[in-house]
Amino acid sequence: MAIRHGEFERIQSVLDDADADGPLTAREILALLEEHDEEFDSAHQVATVLGRRAQTGEVEVIRDQPYRYSVADE
């Protein structure tokens, strides 16, 4: 699956607009994205995008079951 430019920014924007508090699961983030008319194929795609950004420190992955993601504020 190719990661298109801007996916992380779209996720971050929706989380900011939704005023989401605390870490969320990929499924919860996907539901917010759908509410804001942002198209993503699956929670797995959301997790992939966020997991890649965790490598740069922009996202914290909380390795509970299920994983939760905390996106750093801009």
C-alpha cells in the first residue's frame, strides 16, 4: 500500500478539528475521519500512517490492546 503525501496531515487536521482528547485507537480515528468526509481504506491504513510518524516522534504509540495513538500538537 502506497502512502500518499498528506495522509498524516489530514489525520492531524481532523483530530485538531474534532478536539480529540487523549490517545485513540486506529478505529476511533477512522470513525472521526469518516465523520469529516476524509476517505481512508481501513483502520490498518490509519495505523500504518501513524506508525511511520511514530518513528520521527510526531506520534506516540501506546502499546496496549488495542494500540492507541497520541498525535503531537503542531
